[in-house]
Amino acid sequence: MKLKTFFRAPLPGQVIFGSGRVAELAEICEWFGRRALLVIGGGSLERSGGLARVEEALRSGGVEWDVLAGVPAEPPVECVDEGRQKLHALGAQMVIGVGGGSVLDVAKAIAALAHEEAPCVAFHRGEVKVTQRGLPCIALPTTAGTGSEATPNAVLTDRERRVKASLRGGDLMPAVALVDPQLTLSCPPAVTAHAGLDAISQALESWVSVGANPLSDMLALDALRWMAPALQRAVSEGSDLSAREAMALGSLFAGMALASARLGLVHGIAHPIGELYHLPHGLVCGLLMPSVMEFNMPVAGGKYAVAARALSLAEPGTDDQQAAEALIAWFRSLLCKLGVGRPLGEYGLSPADFDFIIEQGLPAGSTRHNPRQPTADDLRAFLQKLIEAY
């Protein structure tokens, strides 16, 4: 086996995993100061009691905080600037993000740009670069999906240009990833399903990425082992803590894997498709994954076969082609069991938008890390197929 001789593995400053670990937040805050900006989404965190647990931990540690609430899905760059204003008004010494991937991405961007003067959109468009160190970010995920608690990037939307893209850099990596699976117990079935499909897609894409390496391979394959048997149970039995723990751990591992290996074609074109049709990111990723695996088969079939065998999807004695096909069939079956297995044409995908999707997706960093490089014609044919298949 040929060893990849060079790779990077950005990781959170510290990872704390386990049910009930939110109680350690007060102790963690002591490392950074006594004033924090708390970034959250809508009202679900409050309704679930999760917000009360977080605030009690802050209160017990004598932490003063202000709140940026209502961070939406597909957050715009302006959301980051709003948070920066609150941060400066309080004189906060840290940012705490509690929520799904969108919330964590906004929290990370606020922390990373805390000492910069230019608006967030200028960094998003590449007009200026970060020149100063940011503030520490503590990331508490409430979904098992994006792995944002373990990645050095923040996905944001420039609504004026209709572009969804990532800010990247070392200061976007959380200082602490505090993963408490109990925070995911109240996650609704649809959100659980979409987030889980995103996480499994990330593990599969990291596994076959051109940037894959010994560390990312170990993390990606273990992520699949944890999540594959757990996602359907987490969706249908949301109070099943063991399923939630397996998904939270798998999502964390997948985030660590992608931070090192990067992703692939699924995530390269999922962003423009989601932006165009206002579809949940994880849903789009899940619907793209089987067809992308088929496209990658000529160069990645062997690794798909390894994953299939690791998940006990291939009968003993089957060759790599059969094993890889079993993995693709399993993923399609999972989509159907989760109630989302429909062609993207039924979700709105139209040939009228192909040029925009190709223009945005072909040069994307994720696409460049796909094991088989597509041409514009490949993508056009691929998108046409997705109108009637998945």
C-alpha cells in the first residue's frame, strides 16, 4: 500500500464528547474570559430546554453574555456583521455557538473576524484577507450533520450575487468542540434525516477524496460504521439516546475527516442547487450521492468496495464491482426509507439553471477534490440525469 507522504490535519483545540457535558461549559469559559457572545438559531433550542442548560452553565461560571439569536439556515454574510457589532459592544472575549451547522458557521466567522474592520462580504468575495488573529470559539452542535464543530471553514451566502461559499482559515477552527448528544434529542425527524445524510455524504466523500490520507481514512470509515446503522433509528425514534450518540460521534469524525481530506462533487454542486431551489443542504447532498458514486466508480470503485465490506453490505466472495454497487444500492434504499428518495426534478431542478450550477460548481474546491474530475459536459449530462433519477 502506497503511503500518502504529506497531509494536513486541522483539528479543534480540544474535543469534549459525551452526554451531559454541557455542564462543563462554565469551566471551559474560564480559559478565555468572563464575557461571551452566544450565537443561536430559532426558538427550538429554547423550547427543548437546551438554551436553559447552556445559560445555567454560563451563570454558574459567572460569565456575562449577550445573544445573537435567529440565525437562519443558509445564513447571509450580513448576519456575521450583526454579531460582530454585538461582540464589540459587550467587549466579549469569546464566541459560543449553539445550534446546527449554520449557527456554528456564523459563530466561527464572528470569532475569526472579530478584530477586522472590513465587512464580512469583502472576505467572502476574496477582496481582502484576514490579517489579525480572532477570538476563541466554543462550538456546541445541536444536530448530527455538518461536523462544523471540527472544520476550519464557515459556509455563508452572498445574497446579492446568489453565491454560497466558504470562508476558510485556521482561525475558523473552534478552540473547543463541546459535543453533547443530549442537545440533539429534540431535533425534528426531517432535520435529523437531512443532517444525517449530509454527515454520511461527508464521510463517503472524504473517504474517496484526492486529499484522503491515513488519518482521514480512519476517521471517515469509522464515521460510516457509527452512522450507517443509526440514522434511520435516530429519525424514527428521536428519543433513542444511543442512536443520537452514534450519529453525533460519526458526524464529529466525518467533520474531522473532511477538514483534512476535503470533499467532492456532491458538495461542489450541492451549494448552487440548494441556493437556487431553497432546499436543505443535507437533503441535496443525499440525493446527489448515489449518482456521484456511480460517476466515480471507474476510479474509486475499490474504495467504495472497502466501505461496503466495512458496513457488511457485500456478500462474502463478491468482487469490488459488486461490493461497490451494493453500497450505492444501500444509499438509495436509505433515501427511500427516510422518505426523501425522489428525483431532483421533483424538487425543482431545471435545465434552465444548468449553466449557473456548472459555473458555480465546476471550479469549487470540493469538486477539485473529487476522485474523478468532471468536465462541463459531464456535469450537464449528470444534471440532466438527476431530473428523473437519484
